[in-house]
Amino acid sequence: MQAYASARNTAAADGVLLNANEAPDGLLDEPVWAAMHINRYPHPQPQELLTQLAGLYGVTPEQLLVTRGSDEGIDLLLRVFCRAGRDVVLECPPCFGMYRIAAQIQGANLVQVERDANSLALDFDRLEQAIGKTMDLKLVFLTSPNNPTGDTIPRHQLQRLLDVCGERSLLVLDEAYIEFCSSGLDPEHSAIALLGHQPNLVVLRTLSKAWAAAGLRCGSVIAHPEIIALLRKVLAPYPLSTPATAAALAVTAPPARTRQVEMLAALDTNKQTLLRYLTEQAWVQRIWAGEANFVLVRVADAPGLVAHCAAQGVRIRDFSSQRMLQNCVRLSIGNQNDMQALYRAFETFGASS
């Protein structure tokens, strides 16, 4: 397959640009917009952003593809590696729902290795067996920390799974929440450190969570350069807008990185306070603390709790519709004002229950 040859891919964006049917001038006179030249198409993979993100994650630019969030990376992997009605995708629910949805859209077959019904932990022995015996298995999706349980995959277990995948399958590790782990900002803490000798590993990262930039829709697929080259063939011609690229550069620049360290510390403090509070509540039946910016909790009446909090102006997530998560809610960690509002809602719920 030959990738679509966009104007920005086939010629430099300098000189008199009469090759892309763009407007010759912008309509916004404000300096910030004028400097962006939004009347022109952006480069599909802006070199400055590629270089900055590659440095952030400790890889080369050839190992990284910038995408519109992790969702686009998941979709690209399915479209490149899975033949409809034939190839297989494996996931371990409960987990992020887009793995399943992307497989369904592509028409790939889906194998699910469910977590332990009580602890919600991964069953690594069953997972290895499923990988080894599943014919036409192309993609194994795992998440560390997992959403919504927050548990992580030990390095030695990940290495065992990669060995079982071998040359038959790619192991796709979604690290959307890795920065919330202890030492999560250290590149060596990430599975990215294995890429040098594991060409069957793909790592997904995002600016949506720990970089406080969900509105940018900016993520990364990090893998062997040959995999990145394949994904580029089916990537949209102009995936990232010029303002999004500028904002992504700003949010990962040194000043923002300093503020990020402070934000992560504050969120961890708020999380520990929430965990202590929850352990004292009679209506809380079980807590999965995890290592991300959320807590999973089982209560007696999850729909009732969600509705009560909504009436108090606080939105929390009900996971009761998912297998093994009956009466479970996920609580994202907010700032001090957010958490105080949550506690007020909880207090009135506890008094009425």
C-alpha cells in the first residue's frame, strides 16, 4: 500500500505555497493566531513535536508516531495488523473499552481472558496459555496501570508474556496512567525501556492524563521503526491541528514539567486522603486503590450513589454494567475544591443510607 501523498509530505512548507488549495491569508489578526498560520495545512508529523516527545519518552523520533490520543493509535494498530473475520485480538476485562470496540469496528475476532472475579487481578498463567494456543492472534492489549482497577504489570511478568508472543503477536501496552506511579516520570520505569530488544512490543502514551491536556487529543505510539512506518501509511493526512501542536509543545516544555511534578504530588496527597476517608465509611464494601489518578470502589448501591452525587453537582462513574464490576464506581482524583465537594456529597449520602 502507498500512503496518501499530502502537500506537506511531498514539498517543503516554504516559498510561495500554491500546491495545497489553501487560503493565501488568515482571517484572524491577533498575533497568537497570525503566528500559527492556520490558513496552511500542518505537517502530518511535526518534527519539533516528534523530537520533543521522543526526548520526553527516551526514544528516537523514528520510534514514535504522534496520534490524536491513544484511541487513534489503537485504531491504527487494528487496521494495519488485523484482517476482518480472521485475525484475533486479546484483552483482559475489565479494562479500557476501546480495545473491544476497535476490534469490533475492524471485524477482528476477540478473545477475552477475564481477570480474577474476586481480586480483579490478572491471571498470568491463563493469559500465557491463551496467547500460546490462540491461532491468528495478532494483538494482545494490556494496560498498566489498568483502567479501572489501577493495578500494574510487574516487569518480569511482562517479559514472560513478550516471550510467549514471540514473532506471532504484538503486545500492546497502554501506559496512559504510568506517570502517576511511583517513579513514573523516569523513562526506565516504563516498558519503553524494553523496546531495544523487544520488537514485538508497542507502547501507547498520552498527554491527556498526567500532562493535563485531555482537550488536545495528543497521544503517541512508540514501537520499532518498521511498525511506525506501517502505521504512517494509514494515518490521516493531517492528524494534528496547528494549535494542538503548539499547545502540546508548550505543555511538555520545561516550565510545564516543573508544574507537573507539583500537580502529581498534590493529586497523590488528595488520593491518600480519599483512601483514608473511604476506609471509614460503612457503605464502602471494597476498595481497589491502584496506582493511577482514580480509585475503584464497590458499594451497596452504586446507581444510588452516582445519582445522589449528581444531585449534589458531583459526577462520578458507575461501572455496574460491566462484568465483575457490579455496584462499582470509579472516583477520579481532583483538586482540593473538587474533593471537598465530593466529601460533602458522601456525607449526605452516608447520613441517608
